[in-house]
Amino acid sequence: MIKDQRRDQELNRHTRTRRIHRAFLEHVAFVGVPAYPGAKVLAVRSDGTLMTEAELPPLSPTPLLDKYLDDPIFAWAKSKRLH
């Protein structure tokens, strides 16, 4: 989230972009019911070591995320290669 709309972001209505200069993470939570079927814990830090990419199980399908990424605004932004 942003706290001050005037200072924390820059809107460009011509290019339909928003640049965030300062943002705050309001809340992070671990949930008992995953958002996607087949979602599971991939790693838990205990001794400072993490699993390597090769050790991770294959990703399960993410239909809700795929639908979100297929949004026309994202497609437009991707075609413009905005950064």
C-alpha cells in the first residue's frame, strides 16, 4: 500500500502507468487453506539452508494467477515493455 498518494506514487495517464516510489507491506499471513489446488510448503528455514531449485517439486497449475496475468491491461503493458 502507499500512504501518501501525492509523494509515494507517480501517475502517467498518457502511458497508463504508475510508478511506486515508496510502499508498505501491510500484512503477511500463512493460511490454513491454500489459494490453489496442490499448493504446499516448499521449504522451511531451520538451519539456514534452503532447498536448491533442482530439489523443488514442479509447480502446480495456477488458474487464478493465469487469469489475472491474461488481463488486457497487463497484455498492453507487456507489449509496451514498460519498466
